[in-house]
Amino acid sequence: MKVTHEMIRYTRHANGFNQIKMSNVIGLSQAYYSQLERGNYKVTEAVSKRFIDTFGFNEADLINMRNDIGRQSRYKLKR
């Protein structure tokens, strides 16, 4: 399954990390991470692998995360 910027942001919030902490944990610069989380950069295979390996995610974890993100977005304020 493809890792998305929404999954990365979701994981950061779930762990109570700020962007600096999350970028350090994954091994990215904070500037790059910020753009990645906003969706301005694509999540590369290398970043996906770092993310999955760092947090120990498996395919089921990613599917559950995608589903959780989808459920949450239904309740967000539409602007």
C-alpha cells in the first residue's frame, strides 16, 4: 500500500510529535518534511520505507490508518 502525506501527518499527531521531532525520527530535514506533510512533495519509496520501518507498520496497519483518516475527514469543517 502507498504511504500518503495524510498518513504521515496522522502518525505525527497520534504520537504527539511536532514537525521537528517527526522529521528527526524519520531522518529528514524539517523543511523537506514540512513540504511533504502538506502534500507539496510526493512520498517517495525511500521515505515510505523509512516511515514504515521506523514505526514498524505492516500492511494491515496502513489499511487501518487509511480508513481512520477517511472517517475523520467526514467530520471536518468544510470551508
